[in-house]
Amino acid sequence: MHKHLLVVLLIASLSCFVEAKKFKEGEKPAWAKKNIRDYTDADLERLLDQWDEDEEPLEPDELPEHLRPAEPLDMSKLDMTNPENILKASKKGKTLMTFVTVNGNPSRAEAEEITKLWQTSLWNSHIQAERYMIDDNRAIFMFKEGSQAWDAKDFLVEQERCLQVTIENKDYKGKHNKDAEEEAKDEL
């Protein structure tokens, strides 16, 4: 209901502007001669386009993330022997999701409490992450500054109840898991 009211108010306020903008009565296209209540979605889209055509372009930092120009990577400053540093640099200024799994067999409430503590610890370290539970033992940590995900991963894998962290389809095992301990013994 609110959406429809907002659209009607927007159209009503724009109709005065559209009529006065560029067309004289005889030159108006057929869609502009309609009663505003009879406008279709296509008519509204044309009205919005006409409204926006004289607008100045937005500053790059005001654009939606997918329309912002990418910051150039200076490959000479990157350690090419560490692929994580390259990924970290490439995700600077972009949103990135990380999947975190709690070990053991926690209830959803227990896993939510554990991941909330981890999120608070990250925020206290100036790593801003939004947290969303997606399963009883799994959460998404969303970083607006994607390069922070690897610093968060370093913290999370050290936590006693962390089973696994997944960033960009790469799994990082928690250091306190029995599987991780057995793998470390096998490598020795």
C-alpha cells in the first residue's frame, strides 16, 4: 500500500514538471497526454528517464557498487608468492561474503551466540562484518570492505569452536578441529 502511495505521489509531483519541461501541448507524445492514473509501468519508466536526463552524473563513491570503477591494482607492490594477498587486494572496496561453520553439534541458538561473540570481537578489531545465520551451525559474515575477510579468517580459524571458514570457494579449517590436528600430525 505504501509503495503504491509513494508511486502516485511521485508521479503527481513529476507530472507538473514533465508538462512544463520540454513539450508544448501539440508536441507531447501520446503517453504524456494520458491521465496520470492510466500510466503503465513503461510510461512511468519513460517519465523517470525524462526526469533523469538532465541530471549530473553521480560521483564514483555515490554509485552502486557494481557501477563503480575498479581501483587499479599495482602488481609491483604485491607479494606474488602469496595468492591470498593478491585476492585480498583485488577485493578492496568490494562486498565479500564468508561462510563460517561452528564445530560440534550446536543448537541454532548456541551457534548464533558463538558467531555473535566472534562478530563482536571482529568489530572490536575494526573489522566490520554483518552476520546472518543460514543453518543451525553455519553463518555468513558479510564484509563491505572485502579485503578484511582474510584478517577475519585469521581470527576465526583460531577460535576453538570454528570448524571451517570459506572465502571465495576456498576452505580454511579451524585449528582446534580433530581433522586439522590429524592432518598436522600426518605432515610431520
